[in-house]
Amino acid sequence: MRKLFKKPFLSISILMLVLLSACSGKSSETTGEGTSSKEGDVINAKIGVISYITGPGAAYGEAITNGFKLAQKEINDKGEVNINLVIEDSAGKQEEALSAAQKLMSDDSIVALLGPTLSTEMNVVGPEAELNGIPIMGTSTTAEGIPQIGEYVFRNSLPEALAIPTSIKKAVEKNSVKKVAILYGNDDVFTKSGFDTMKKVAEDMGLEIVTIETFQKGQSDYNAQLTKIKGLEPDLILCSALYNEGAVIMDQARKMGVDVPFVGGNGFNSPQVIEIAGKAADGLIVATPWFGDKENPKVQAFNEKYEAEYKMKPDQFAAQAYDALYIMAEALKNAGEADRDKLKEALLEIKDLEGILGKFSFDKDGDVVMDPTVLIIKDGKFKVFE
Amino acid sequence: MLLEQLINGITLGSIYAIVALGFTLVFGVLGIINMAHGEIFMFGAFIGVIITSTLGLPLWIAFLAAIIVTGILGYMLERVALRPLRGKQGVSHLAPLISTIGASILLENLSHHLFGAGNHPFRNAFAEISFQIGSITIYLVQILIFVISVILMIVLSYWLLKTKAGKALRATAENIETASILGVNTKRIIILTVVIASAMGGIAGILVGMAFNSVNPQMGLSMGLKGLAIIILGGMGNVRGAMAGGLILGLSETLIVAYGDSGYRDAVAFITIIVILLLRPQGLFGQKTTAAGR
């Protein structure tokens, strides 16, 4: 009897497990209601979002989708444009990003795409969007050449090629730097592109590069590289890393007695660095479009709303996503209707749009035009580097 | 500089060795490669973070809690993923491997949900204690890691060779049916093995957290793969082999960075392993005939 009972029970529980995993595997969620047609004066638009929601970089996807959702709520409350977001997970993988994009593009009611999160993903999704004639805007893709993929490809994230030279120049001026060491993640397009920029800037400025060291994503021991750097006594360390790895690198460096300042790229710029590395984060110099402590009523209002909604401080990924949706809304309003081609034209005409990141314009390629602020971490806080 | 790098290498190698000891124990007795071991190790590290950083309790409680939690995880792994497959007709010998891979994915995703995706710092006063010799900074944790790994190896060897439970365990490893006919409670021995191996993973987790100040849900995977490579290098199911293999891998990785190019770190380390295996296919301490000899 017991055996008889056990078998169906087992198969049912297996079936349930399969069902459960099927549900969670490809999560697609739709927020808001309505279709993409024009009702009265309100422009209804459906926008697809591809984000890194599961996997090692899920923290980015979380911040980004939070930023979108917050902006969506505000824009829809205003009543001029009504936006629906269809959110798809890319898991940080090219092939999954592509299939998510294809799924979204085949839906004719979707007027534009936001995302994907990584530049690697954008390199495969961008050309596909170009082919289908759908505007796509990256909110966190900072590698070189992204907007040059095609006329439908935009971004509102400050490219490394603009941010890094600003911060290196300032750091070199203030600390009279002569020798630099470079440390970067060599398994990611983003950190690799940051490294290329760093190396070029250092060479152009006539700095001596004492060594170039690499690491891989998710590594936990950087002592070997750091000991080597310590022995070569650089005045400044250029570190192209995402904050998760970067914070641990700084912590281990400070423990070892390396106390020279670090210059980081965009991915290094997060309040999380201070949370993870604590005191060791002091001396990190970054150039950023986003400065949370800026005394600007718009920025402060965003901080408050974000913290109230998600119980944590917004980082630049949330801020860029938030602004991106506002840019989309503005363009939709100017375009007058939810049409892919009209939206593309309207996006290109965006000029000096006041957002939480500052005044924003697109150049002819669909790339960012704006001035970054250089920040340094001091006493556990980001401060303007003067 | 060289001395510092050697200390780095020995620290890393000792951690690899402790992880590999857990692997090799389960392999020696059950003949199963436990792919979930890395994730159990990661859970141990997270328990350490929660106890010391979040709750602010002393370190020894963290060790105790990590041993208990990872021990329970090991028990559950045995009950849910391994025992149902054991001794059944028609079950492929690869089935337990796959079910432990399943368990590892489950544990990784679980820790994503419980702890979040980012790195967690391991703040503890003990991890800050250091000595300064010239320009070299040595942390007490680094010495502790080495000492613990050596102690674990010695205790494990003694336990396996000299005690009754250890003999029962080796008998089970030799042949389950015969051992069980001769009065060994093989079920209990197997549970004991998996639990001890998991608890060792938990200890390694806390040590890594303290040494590198970085704990995240992905740390289990790379550590698990390295552990696997080490037991193949040292000889499957061999305690001394796991220790030697761990140190070789840790030191070679560190020295490649110090005197070569850090981009080739893993490549050269694994080429070393391939070369050693070409010369000694059974691993450094492995025996030619039986897979599970000790």
C-alpha cells in the first residue's frame, strides 16, 4: 500500500517542481494596463525592457528596473504619456538577451526597447534592433562604439571614453602622478573597454605604466596581483572593475598597505563600494554623471522617492534608467504618436533635457553629450573632488 | 616581495586544500563527485557573515553555526539527492553526479534570494590582526588558515587509519555489501561522511570570508571546480593528495601572477595539472589499481 501511495506522490511532486521551474525560468512581467493606441490626448506606448535580472549581475538589473518602474509611475501619473513596460530577463547572456529582444520586437505594439544591461549584450541586440527598425536605448552600456551600431541605437549612459579621461586628468593634476599601475577585468567587454581607454589616456599623458594586471569576474583573491603592484610603487592605480570586484580589490589593497588613490570607471561608481569596503574605499576617484548628494531639488526628490519605495539608496544605474524613461516619454510626446520611426526622429532631437543626471542631449550618433562630475570617496562618503 | 607572494600562495593553497578534502572524502567512500560541495562551502561563508557582521556575535559562534548549518545541508543532500539513487537497479552511475549538480544550482539560487547578488563584507576584529615585518604585512588569519588546513589533514588521516569509525568508513569505501554483511552500519557511515565533508566546507567558507573579505553566491562554483581539479591532481580519494594538490595549485597560481602575466593565471595552473597527470595518470598520491585506495 505504502509503495502504491508513494509513487504517484513522487511523480506529482516532480511535476510540480518542473512546473515551478518553468515558471521562474523565463520570467516576463507586464506592468500597467492598456494598448498602444492614441486615446484622446494621452499617448499610450508599450516599451520593452531587457535587463539582467538573474545571475551574478542581478544587482544591476534590479537597480535598473527599479529606476524604470519609479519613472513609469510618475510619468503615467502626469497623464501626458501612458507607458507600459514589458520586462524580460537576459541573465547577462548574449543569447538570452537576443531571444528576449526578438520576442519583444515581434510584438508590433512595442514601440521601443530599453536595455540590455551589458555592452556585450548590446553588441548582439543592437544590430538586430537596427534591422527591425525599432529604437533601442541602453541605460548602462558604456563601452565604445555602441551608438555607432546604427541609427536606431541610442544610449543615455555616459561612455567610459568620456568619463575616464576626465577623472584621470584630475587625479594626475592633484597628486602630481608619474607612475601608474593598471588593473582590469579581462573577461568583460565593459571593463576591457575601460582598460583600453585608461591605457590610451595614460600613454597620451606621458605617464609611466609600471605594470598591467588582470583578474576575472567573481574572483575573491587579488593578493597576488596587488602584492606585485605594491612592489612597483605606483603613484596611482587605474582600476577598470565593476563595483563588486572593485570594492574587494580596494579592501585587500589597503590591508596590504597600498594607500595610493584609485581611479575607477563607471562600473566602480556605486555607494555599494563604501558598503562593502568600508574605510578602505577612501581614495577612490571616479567621474560620474550621477551624484546622489547633489544639492538639486530634483535629485533629492528622486532619492527620497527611491528610498521610500525600495528601501535602499539609488545608484547611477537606477538614476540612468529613471532618466532614460523620461527621455523616452519626452520623445514620445514630441513624436505625437507611438510610432517606431517617428520616435527615433524625436529622440535625435532631444536637447538639453533637464533630468536628475543634468542637462542631456544626443549627438548625431545617438550618443551622450554631457559634463561629468569628478568625485572622490573621503571618510566613507562621495565628495566632489577639488 | 617573494616572501609575500609565497604567503599569498600558501594561504590560497590551504583554502583549496580544505575544499578538496571535503571532495575527496565523499569521493573516497561513495565514489561520487559531489558538485554541490562548492555551494555548501558558500553557505558556510554566508553563515559566517550573518553571525559576525549582521548579528555581531563572536567568531567561535560563527564557526559553530557554520559547521552545524553546513552539516545539516550535507545530511539533506544525502537524504534527498544521493540516497534515493543508491543501490537501485537501472540507475546510471552518472545519476548522483547530476543530482548533486541540481542541488548546487538550487543552493546557489537560494542564496541569491536569501542574501542578494552582491558581495558581502566580512567584518571582524580578528580578521584585522596583523604583524608587520619590514614592509611585509602578515595577517593572523593567513597563518590560521594554514594551521587549520594542516590540522584537518592530520586529524582526518588519523581518524581514517586508526579509529574504529574510520576503519568502518574505509571498509564501506572498499565494498558496501561486504561491509554491511560484516556488521558495519553503512547507512550511518555514509551520512557521517557527507556531513563531515560538508562541515569542512563550511569551515573553509568562513576562512575564505575572513581572508579575502568577499562573500557572494557565485564563489562556490569556481572554488568547486578548483577543488575537483585538485583531487584529480592529488589522486582521487587521497587525503595527503588533496593537501599537496591544493598547495601546488595555490602556489602556482600566485607565482604566475608574480613573475608572469596575470592573464594566464588559470591557464598555466591547469596546464601544470595536465602535465602532472600525463606523467602520473593516477594523480600524485593515487594508487594504480584501485580508485579508492588510501
